[in-house]
Amino acid sequence: KEAENAHDEL
Amino acid sequence: MNIFRLAGDMTHLASVLVLLLKIHTIKSCAGVSLKTQELYAIVFATRYLDILTSFVSIYNTLMKLIFLGSSFSIVWYMKYHKTVRRTYDRDQDTFRHWFLMLPCLLLALLIHEKFTFFEVLWTFSLYLEAVAILPQLVLLQRTRNIDNLTGQYIFLLGGYRGFYILNWIYRYFTEPHYVHWITWIAGLVQTLLYADFFYYYFLSWKNNKKLQLPA
């Protein structure tokens, strides 16, 4: 879930 | 990463390169709003705070550095470069952009995904980016004729978030639990703000005449 929240978009 | 997001990032990259090219080669920023450039520098500064803490990919970090570097150097050129700064029409670029920041900050404090320092600033950068183009569009209506490069810059800047909307739709259907209403609504508002510009840009392209927004 935590990884999900990390913003992976610019 | 999907083709829509890549297209969006490349379009965004192209927009900042077109603007840097214009300012660096013809040493002129006529028709460009410094207020919008300052807002974009703040957007990137508050959005990429995690550049040192969370590593996503080489591409992600590289693009963040490019957007940070280009936005701050454009502001520097327009404010401090001895030749370029003279071409900045400050008496036309009068949008009170600091008044845009406060509502965005308040909204970010109210509506966010997580109430943490980084997340609130990240949400603030989303809201601010949605309205950051307003000073530029107001300036466009005031300065009758705009050169092609400035028109292309705005067109690409508006188009990139349109590609991102396609990316969000794609991710919604391909990734479970991928739901980010705040990002989606801010991105939609941002793209809609360009609607009338796109219309007049298309007309000028179709009739092959100078781009002019109605006063």
C-alpha cells in the first residue's frame, strides 16, 4: 500500500 | 509507464525546450508571462521535494531535474539576464499570481490524500499547476500578436496534461486500486482552462493566420 502511495508520476 | 504518460512527459519536455530555445536564441521573452513561469518553478519545487528521499527510476529523477532546472533558469533569464529582461513587458503581465497561491494552499490543507508535510505540499503543487497558466492566458489576450514559439509553448503545455488524462484512464482500467480523484480533477480543470486557447489555436492553424485571442 505504501509503495502505492508513493508518487510515481511527474 | 504507458504510452500516454510517455507522450505526456515528452510533450511537457518539448514545451519547456521550445520556451528555453526561444529565450536563449532570440534573447527575447516578449509575450511570455513571468508570473506563470514563477508559478511553475514553485509547482516543481513543491512537487519534487521527494527527489532526494524517494527514488522511482532514473527516468523519473532525470526528468525532475530537467523540469526543475529549466523552470528556474527560465525565471532567471526573464528576471536577471541583461538582454532578455528588457523584452519582458511587465506592465502587461499584471496578474496577481500570489493571490492564486493562497487558495491553492488552503485547499491543499483541506483536501489531500494524507495529512503530511510532503503530501500537502504535493497536493498544493497539483492545484497550483492547474491555475498556473492563467497569467499567461491573460497576457495573451492583452498582447495582440503573439509569436509562433510562444503559441507552440502554450499548446504543448496544455497538451501534456491531456495525455496524462488518457494515462489516468489507462491506469484506472489496468491497475487495481489505482484511484486518485484529486489528481484527476485538478488535471481535468487544468486542461479545460486551455479549451478556448486550443480552439483559437486550431482556427489560426486552419485559416493559416496569426493567432489572436479575442479581447
